[in-house]
Amino acid sequence: MNIDKFKFTSFFLVCCVAVFGSLQVCYGKDKLNIVTTTTTLESIAEAVGGNYVSVISLGRGDEDPHFIAAKPSFMMKAKKADLFIRIGLELEIGYEGLILQGARNPKIQLGMPGHLDASDGIFRLEVPVRRIDRSLGDVHPLGNPHYWLDPYNGRIMAKNICNRFKELDPAHSADYDRNLAFFLLKIDSAMFGPKLTEAVGGEKLWELLLNGQLDNFLSEKSLSLDGWLAKMKPFKNAKIVTYHRSWSYFANRFGLIVADELEPKPSIPPTPSHVLQVMETMKADQVKVILMEPFYERQSVNSVADKTGAKVLVVPNAPNEQVKDYIAMFDNIVTKLTEALSQG
């Protein structure tokens, strides 16, 4: 071979390798490809994964997570995934199986390292103690699946995701741990206030709260509470009505009482007789706020509000275009709800 031609060919091959390598970095080929079922999982996964993951949510933040369609485009996204993350507790029972089957990706099937149920170890509410059937509505046998609306469960979800990232990508374990620590600090600071979190530590504050000892501890130490918990504290035991049984975890964590729901049974549309019953309850208990997500119908809600004088408060229960991430979602809910309860 002509020596000049050989040099040119070698130089060309080196350039191709260099360009291809840069394209890998540019287009994220060196990242873990993550598919989540909801934007809540997407937000947490992005926070924990940082620069080492590329995350896509199948569902939008403004749609009902129970009823996401099993689109062929979703199957194609799942086909390329290194990890598929679900909420679990059968929230995705209507579409997850179809998407996983259509993806034909052995890495993300149930029981494989590439499939993660984020509900592992979370604090659960409304776990049925008797046999259930469809006559009870959309009741989940493993418990209420809207557990992400408790920031304590958000911490557990983040830890679960971090552990799986480290299993799939051990080379960046230290980075995932650092990202997790920063995310937990953000939740804890938002929940208890930055100064209190710095002085006591988030883990300790959660331990005190869960054991019912936080108020006594703060009093003994002459420390001040701030954040979401402080904002919600004046409204402890306040009664609200919700559209769907999706606010149980939020109400439990912040001391609210859900007096009734517009749905007579989970995912069963309001009936005239049940709407009348809800209005009677609201009048008797002086309920002044109806809390609901943006994807439910408003006709029956507005009718109840008109006849009871209650305020209809529509807030997203997942990150969306207006509420960019998991922390901002809680900021939005707490701010609007405390304003509404104050007016009531």
C-alpha cells in the first residue's frame, strides 16, 4: 500500500473513532436510560442520577396516573431502557404489563435488575384487612398507591432508586450517593426548615416526628420549626373534601382530616345521591375546601361548591409544566392549601 495512502487511512479512522466517541457523550450513550411511569419518579430519578442518567416519563403530570395508555411509542421507549421504574401497589396494573410485553426488552421485565418497584419499604395506608372485589371500586389490595404525596415516602423512593442505580452502574456509586444526600437535604430543609435541619439533622427530625416526640424536643431545646410542617401546623385536624382517594398520605402527614370524597367509591364517578351526602357532611362539619387534581371533571365539584360555599382547590399531584419538580410540587400544594384554609 502507498505509504501516504496508509497514513491518510489511519488518520481518517482515528478521526472517525474520535467523532463517534464524542457523539456517544453528546447523545448520552454512556448514560443509564431510565423509563418511569410518572413524572414524580422522573423528577426523583433525575435528582439522584444527575449527569449519569437520561430519564423519560411515560405519563404526564397533568393526567390520571391510573389510566395511562399503552401506546406503541411507549413500548419503543421501554425497549431502549436500562431501567424501568414504577410506582407500584398496582397503580400501573392497567398498562404496565402491555408495555413491558411490547417492549421485548429482557432487562426490564419483572424480577430483573432493570425493573424497579419504588414502593419497596414505604409507609403504607389503607391496606385492606378483608377480601376485596370490584364492587368496592378501584381499591388496591396492597394499599393506597398515592404514597408519594408523603415526603417521608419520597425519601424512601429516592433511596430505592439510588440503590438500583449503584447496582446497575457501580462506577458512579459515589456520585449517586452524593446526589441522594443533597436531595434528602432539600426535602428535609423544605419540611422542617433549613436552620432546624442543619442544627439537628434530617434523619433525627424524621425519627422524632414519626415517634410523636418532635414538639416536646423542640420545646426542650428552644428550637423553632419552619418549612411545610410549620405552615400546615395551624390547620391540624382541619377537615377537607377530596375528589378521589388520593390525598390520604398528605392528609396523614400534615394532620388534616378527609371528611369525604366526591367519588362514592374509588374511580366511580359521583352520583347524585352521593353528592347530596357529601354536601350534608360538608355543612355539618363546616368543610370549606375541596381538594382535587386537574384531570377530574368539574361539574359536580362546582355544584357542591356553589351550594356549600366551599373553595375548589385544584393542584397537581405530580410535577408538570407549572410545577417543575418533586419539591416544587409540595411547595405549590402547601402554599395554596394554607391560603385556602386561612380564608375558610
